[in-house]
Amino acid sequence: MHRLILILLILLPSLSHASETRLVTLPSGDEMTLRIVNARESENQLLLGFPCDQGMREVELHLSESIASQGVDVWMADLLGSHFLPAQPSSMRGLTGEEVLTVIEDAYEHSGKQVYLITAGFGAIPVLRGAKAWVDKYQGTAQEQALGGVILLYPELHASEPEPGVDLEYLPIADQTSVPVYILQPELTPARWWLDQLKAHLESGGAKVTIDILPKVRGYFFLRPNATAHEKSVSQVLPRIVVNALHRMNAEQE
Amino acid sequence: MKTLPVFIIALLVALFAFTTQAGELKPYNGKPLPDFSLQDLKGKKHSLSDYKGKVVLLNFWATWCPPCVKEMPSMQRLQDKYQDQDFEILAVNMGEDSTTIEIFLQKMSVNFPVLLDSDGAILKQWKIFAFPTTFLIDKEGNITYALFGGLEWDSPEAVVVVEELIQQ
């Protein structure tokens, strides 16, 4: 019997993390599924991930597991799925951020760790709104510091589809963000030329903004079925890039 | 080439409403945008104002942009169609080095000027937020149409618009 147990333990895959799901009740009454991927030996930070306007995909779930293997707990919240919203930018623009606030509160309550948010593309809209809601609610209290900052991959914060030759209009949240923001921007995007403008908007709300350009990759590079060899390589190291960004933000607060 | 009467062309323009399977060529409602000068791959300087008197298709593109690459052959076909008329295409590349562009053009043979906006200065002045972005400029230098997205530039819908501008 002991020999059988030993064989089973050897054959079982070596897990660097454990995963589970939990339901979080939103203010609307809807329930959001939280996918929890905890590291075996985790740090004092928790990364709370919100999928972009493309919706929750397997790629993002794999990314969360890779990040967890580096010692950071990752909890993924399906914003669109919880409201049965289609995966498109307009769905993200319509979210107020109150569900993000609820999930941040849930994450902090259940983990006791400093929470960092991460999203991509138009996911930046509800995530920054949720971050603002957190600051508005807990400003001046010890709990305010429980939200460490936000990591944004190729954020999209414009109010409507851009028109050629016309100034880009940003959503109000671009000027109302005060938590630290770390932007990871693919080089091969038109938006990389407008980062100084986006940075100015975010800083006007009090946010400390750090920007890293990801060389020779396009937007949504890690989701592309036609990814180049280089994009695939960068996708492999993206978990490390994200963890480094989180560590940098954390270090700047100490 | 036998050309259609202008009023027929205008009617066709209205009927087709500038739509194609890829993008929509819309009348431009923004502010005037500034003249600029950029070098081509051989170092020759081109100013937009040099082309006054011609209809200009001003295209902003990059080699890594799939819709940009897809529409480029149709741009060349359009150029070929109007090579003896008051029409020119200027293709402004966004921020890529000459070698990258040269390698790309070995496989994509075009004979219209490819201009280099290496530091994105013109991109910012012309408020380009997506690739490809294209402007149609009339002979007086006024921006008449703009498009965010790719297009089959020798499609009947696009040709009608270009033809009307050339005949003005």
C-alpha cells in the first residue's frame, strides 16, 4: 500500500500552484467567477487580472499559471462573462467599475495581501474606474494602501473610435487616476506614438506612470493566431515581464 | 480613357456611399492639416505642397500592419490606372528603418513614393491613431475624404470617388 502511494506521488505532475474557483456576488446581484491560481510559496502581493475586450481566453489562464509559478498569486475575474456581455470595446466602456471594486475588496479580504490589478486593451476602462472607486472609498484609511497599482498592457482609454485627422478624446477616467500605473506597450502599434499624451492625462490625476516599450511586437501579440516567431518568444517571457513590473511598483512604495 | 460626365460620377458617389468590404471612405470633417516635408528611401525630399494641382492619396502605413500590406497592390493598380493623369500616391511609413522597408518592397513592387516619418512627427501632426489611415486630397490641397482601415483602391466604389476628384 505504501509503495502504491509512493508511486502515485511520483507520477503526479509537480505542481507549482493550486487552482480553484470562487463565486463573488456583485452589487448587481450577478455572480462573477473568480479563478484563483495561488503560488506554492507566494509573496505578499496578489495580482488581480481582468481579461481585455477579447474576453477570457485560455491564453490568459495559462499566463496566470506561469506568473503563479514565479511566486505571485493570480486571481482572474471574468468581467464580461459575469454580465453576459459580448467581447467588444463597447462592453468595456459600459462597465462602471463597481464590480472591479467588489472584486478588489474580496481579494483583499480573503488574501490579506496588497493587490495589484492587471488588464489589457479596453479592459483598462473598468479597471481604472474600479481603482478610482477604491481610492474614493478608502482614501485616508490604512486600507487605501492595500491597492498597490495597476499594470496595463496596450491600454485603450479613448471615448470613441478615433477619426483620421481629429484629436483623440479620452474618457474622464484617464484624468482621474491616482494609483501607480505601469504600462507595457507593444512597439508595433500606432498608440506607442501617443504614449506621452496618455501619460500626461494619467499624471494629471496624480498617478505615477511608468512605461516600458515591448520591442518588435504588435498589440494583442500574445493572443494572435498569426504571431511571429519573435512575438511567440516575447509571449513566453511575458509572465516574467509582468512580475518585474509588479516588483518595481512594489519597490517604489517601500 | 473615356471618362464619365461629372454629374454621373457624383450620382454614383452618392449611391455607393463610399463603402467597401474593408473600410468606409468618408467625407473629411476635420480641420485643415499642415503641409509637411519628408524624405523618400533615396533621400529625396517631398513636400505635400509640391503636389498641388494633383489629386493625392496620402496613406500612412507600416510593414507589420496586415491591412496596410493587403491594400498596397490595389494602390499600385490605382496608380497605374491614373498614371497619365493628375493623380499621385504618397505612402508615409511610420517609424520603420530603411532596411526593413527595402526588404518589404522587394516583395511588394510599387512605383509611388514611400516617405519616411522616422520620428512620428507627421503622424502626430496629422493625428493618426490607426494603420492604415488614408486621406484623399483634391487639386487645391484640401482634404476631401479620410479612411481609417484598408480598402481595395481599384474597386468601383473607390474609383468613382477618385475619378470625381481628378475631373474637378
